[in-house]
Amino acid sequence: MASLNAYSKKRETELKGNPLAGLLAFRTMIAGAKAVQTDGLPDDLKATYADCIVILNKASEVFTGWPDKPEEVVNYLRQQMAQDPKYMEAFSAKMTAMSKDMDVMSRKMDEMGKKYGFSAVGGPGAPK
């Protein structure tokens, strides 16, 4: 968890100037979260973390097909809206659902953090 917190803090500083880069950095964060070794964790923490990975994977599907370079995102979105005028409406609905799932994940990890003495990345107790 400490390495995820450090990564999150570093990325937050790097991405302040370009919010689109933050959306794309989400992919990297998910890969890092998946790499966390959970062997030896208490069963409830291990299960909660596994649930969080499921939610992160689901959330990442919102950005399937997006370009890897932040400077290409605006053109990508323009192309999508030209092909489907309701693209942004559908995207907004997906983002709303993702936000709700991420809130649930954050609360669960905050509960585990209180129980086991750590701060969850992105939760209210995470370092700023």
C-alpha cells in the first residue's frame, strides 16, 4: 500500500497541468494495483483488495480504445462524437457508474485501513 500511495502522490503532482493525462495514467495505476502481492494478508483484507481489483478492471473498460498519448485524446473524442452524436452522453453515464463503484471501493478500503492501520490510495485518509 505504501508504494501505491507514493506512486499516487507522485502522479498527482505530475498530472496537475494535464487532466487528460490523469485519465490515461489510470491504466498504469491499475497495473500497479494488480501487481500487489496479497499472500499473507488477513482473509478479509485479501478479499476486499480482490474486490477492488475487479472494480478497477470494470472502471478501466470506460477507457477501452482510447489513445495512449494525452495529446491524442481530444482528436479521439472528436472522432467518436462525429461517428456517434450521443457518444458523450453514453460516456458520461459510464463515468457516473464508475464513480459510484469507485466510491464503494474507497469506502471498503478505508474500512480495512482503519482496521489494519493504513491509508487507502485515493480514499479520504490518503496522503495529499
